[in-house]
Amino acid sequence: MIQAFGLTSNPRKELPPAVDDVSFEARAGRITALLGAPGAGKTTVLRLMLELQQGRGLTHFRGRPLHRIAHPSREVGVLLGDVPGHPARTVRGHLRMLCAAAGVPARRADEVLEIVGLVSLREERLGTLSRGMDRRLGLACVLLADPHTLVLDDPADGLSTREATWLHGMLRAHAAQGGTVLLTMSDPKEAARTADRVVTLEQGRLVADQEAAEFSRTRLRPRVAVRSPHAARLAVLLAKQARTAQRSLEVVREDGNRLSVYGGTCADIGEIAFRHGIVVHQLADEIGDMGPGAGSTQASGASGGCRDDAGRAATVASRDRDQVESGRISDGTPDRSLDGPESAHTPALEPHPDAPQPVANTPSLSFGQPQLPDAEQDESLSASSAGRTGGDCPSATAIATSAHRAPRPARARAAGTLDALPPLPPPIAVRPGPSPLRPLRYEIRRATGIGTGFLTGAVTLALSAVIAVVLARIGHTPQPRLLAAWPQELPLPPAALGAGLLGALSFGDEFRHPALAADRGTVPRRLGLLAAKLLVSSATALVLAVLTVGCDAEVLYLVYGRELAQVPVDWFSLGVSWIGLVVGCAWAGVLAAGVFRSTSAGLAAVGAVPVLVVPVVHKLVNGPSVRTAAGLPARLREALLPQWPFGGERYLEAALEIVTQPVGGALTLSLTTLLCAYLLTTLRSRFR
């Protein structure tokens, strides 16, 4: 169950807030639709509920706010927009990565792929998926951790009728098993057919919170769709007849030869057309628009075999009155066409008391040409339990009645409806492994799931080998720098730059393709995730450092012989310094990308260490002053290098040599600063 209280977004300069004091409930076992035109504030409401946007208000998910839930992904499944994944990652690899982050078994990825019908596309890249397949993958990501609550932002946007029907069937199956479903949409007719409860927003304010049947009765407008080659003449005759009978009737000329008649019935219109010899190609009851503010969505008619032209929704409310052939003819009855929010709880149009009432399941009369059924709309109606009588078009009353599903206990609903609904993945058992291992498994799958890291490592090794051969040919390069491919002119060797780039990518990709976030740009700041990234980047940098020296030595041996491939005498201290430099650059890239939320910023921070920080540190230590820190390394050795057991002073001396070097000292200072900055931003995000 979702309970939202007083959701209000922050004011936008001189503009009013996008959402102002919105409160509603979404109960378990039911589908709740958040309805409104584009710009009405639906997405902002979801972002406020999920604590992705600053504002006021409170939202409880089964009695707890989101930040109080230990594992949010197991409680709330969120889909806002497209699937935020790296386009080069495979479908199965993306899901397995999310399984590692959520602490669920990796086989869960195959289970949800089978349910959403993506087994044949599991090795496809995310960037190659169509709109419909991307929505299926998004639903798979939402269902991965078996959450109780689903929150989706316009999930059927851009889908075909068949795909939208399948998606709504999956959501209905989840609700039938006792789950809570909250989704946004712009089409009022789709909301009436799909949801159990409809919450209507206009300009950021709540204007109605109704059951689906009441919404269909009070907010939607029944109409009769008429198609005739003599539409103009028929409109005049209908207006004249309504004036004579003193009935409230509205006739709207649509594009081409179509009329929309509000306040009439198929029987009356058919009799008038027959008496005056007017050929009618279509005559059917439909659910019309909601009035001003309903949005401009392309929706087909609610009845199978009676298709609207694309883009009919909201044309009645916005059409100029000079296109109304007969005008609004009324005997003084108040206008109830829902032209304002004050009519949220009043009927849309009431005919005169003496006028005949619309008959449910009025047959679709066709004169002059046969009608062909629309197969996709038939499937949509059967999936949403819309009533039909043979091949006829259902009336507004029948659609409203069938769209409303009375709440029942979860088990009773499941027993009666699951046979006709798509199957859901089976319940899961959370992996019992300790929580620190989950970020580590996630980071390993993230780093190995795409080829960027392998390509970067290969380019780094090749560039190092070429530079080593060139330096050996030129000469005058010390043996340690020759093996590291580090000329005097470069501030850092290629291996250090490559490790820094890999470290920056580890956090930069999180912000560019936030797989762990509910929305783009919002990445959880957890110390466990940072530790996992530092550990994986350390291992990667260590492997890269060892491979670089090994490849350079092998290439120098093949090209110039054994002389240039000899191991230096002080290889231990040099090796520790070399590994410390490469690992430190990788850490600097990770921390800088995490602080500045950008891969470029992470790589820039790595390059700034020898270019900017080293001269500053060197000037501070050895610059002219009354007292200098000259001789600091020697004094540190005297103070910190007594006789350690098992020769530990040897390793400590190697570490001190790294720190006391200009690059090592600058790198240590940069890492300390970046780590403090990351911890500060993490604490701010937690206590904000």
C-alpha cells in the first residue's frame, strides 16, 4: 500500500510549484492510475514519492518511507523512462549485474527473461532493442527482486495495442497476487479500462480520486461516432431535431466525413438519417474525452470494430465553436461538458428528462458498406474484460462496468484471474551471503560485462611497448623508466593513465548509465559500493602494472636483446613504488569521478596530480622560508623504522619511499582530499 501526504515540489522562481499538495492512496491488490495531461505533474509526483526530487510531503510504502527501507529494490520496483543501462551491455548481463546488486540468485535473470519473452534476445545489446523490447526489459528489471510495489511512469508510452495489452496483463497479474501497482498515463479511456482507481491531476493539483466506474460515469463523456458522406447535412438535421424536442445536444464536426454527437443515441441518429435518406457508414457508441486538460493522446475507440481516427482524443474540448455545425442547443440546462475542475464530481452530459436514455450494448448500425473488425482492439478488449454483444460495439455503460473491478482478497483474485493472465516469476529466496559481498559481485559483473575495460588495457599495453622501444632506440633512459615506458617528458606513464581511466569509468558509468538508480543522475552513495570499486580498481591496476612491465621487458628482449631486459638491483622498492603509483592513480580516478559525477573529471584529477599538485607540494616542502622540511624522509626513517619482526621494516621503508617522493606525496595528498570530499557528500546526502 502507498500513502502519499501533501506532496509539494519546490517553487520554480516566479512560477508556481509543479505539484501542489497532492495526497492519495494506492491500495494493495489494485491498479491505481495517476492520470493527467503532459505537464500535469505526474512524473514530479513519482519523483517526490521516491525521494528523487526535493520538496515537501511524505510517502509511506507499507507504512515506511523509502529511506527507512533496508533493501528498497525488494520493496519498490521503479521504472521511469527507458532502461538506464550501458548500451553495449547484453540483456542477460545487465540483469545478472542487477541480481548481484540486489542479492538475489543469478538464475533469477533467466526466470524473468522467460516470463517477459526475451529469452531469444538475451545476448542482444541494450542499444539495439526496440521500444517494445526495452519496455519488456524494464519490466523484467522491476520484477527482478520480487517487489511488493510497482511504480511505473507511463509504461505503455509508444507501445502498440498488442504490447500495451500484454503489459497491462502483467500488471494485473501482479495486483491479483496482492501487490500494489501505481502507474501514470495520459489517456482517460485507457485509465478507465486498465485501472481500479483513477487519481486525476490538473496543473499539479489533485482534482479527482475515484473508482474506475465512478470515473467513467462522471469524468468521461459518452458520445456517438457517426461517419457519413453527408455529414454536414446530417449535423444540421440533428441540431434542428434537438431544438424541436428541446434536448441538450452537441454535434462536433471532426476531420473528413465524421461527426461526434454528445447527448444523443444511436437509435435516434439512425432514425433521422433513415427518414431523410442519408447514407451512414458508421454509427457506434463510444467513450469520449474528459474535457479541457485531458491531454492530447492518440487513442482508439473503446469498442472493437469501431475505430477512431488517430489523434481524436481531446479534439472536442479544444475545437473552436465555429466548427460546430449546429452549436450547443440547450433549453437552459447547465453546461456539464467538464469545462472546469469544479465539475469533477458531476455527470458529463445529461439529456433532457423526456429524452430516451442510451441503451447499453447498442448495435453498431452500418449502411452502405460493411465494417471490418479490428483484431488488435478485440484482443485489447478481451484482455481488459470489456463487454461485447456478438459483433456489436459496446456502449459507454458496458465499458465502464467491465473496466471496474471490485476489490477482493488477494488469494480470491488470484484464484479467479491468474488462469487468463500472464504468469509471473516465482517468489525468490534472497541470497544468504553477507552484504559486503553484494557490491563486490555487482562491481565485478559491471566491470567485466562490457569490453571497455579490456580494450583500455590492450591499448595501454600496446602503447607502453611502443614507447619502451622508442626510448631504448633513443637511449639515455634509466632502466626502471625504460621498463615502465615513462619518458621524462610525460607527467605519468601510460599504465598509470590507463589505470586512472579505468577507475574514472567505474564511477563515471554509474552516473552516465545509472543501473542502480531509480532515475538518471541519482546514484546511491554507499560506502560499500565505494569500497567495492576501490578494491576492483586496485586489482585491475595491479594486473595492468605487472603486465606492462612484463610486456615491455619481453618486447625489449625481442628487439634489442637481453641487455635491456635485465631486472634492476633494487627491484623490490622500485616495484612497490610502481604498483603504488598505478594503484594510486586508479583510486584517484574512482574518487574524483564519484565526487564530480563525471568520467572526464576523474581522468582530469589523475592528470592534475603531476602537473599541478606536485609543483605545489615541492614548493611547500623545499621552498624558501625561515624553516624548511628538508631532510624529512631521513627523519621519518629514523622514527618509524626500528627493528620490526619478520623484516617488516623493509616493507615500511618501501612505502615511505613512495610517500616521500614528489609524485607519491602529491598523490597521497590528492587521495586524502578526494576521499574526504566523497565522505562529506555522502553524509550530506544521508542527513539532508
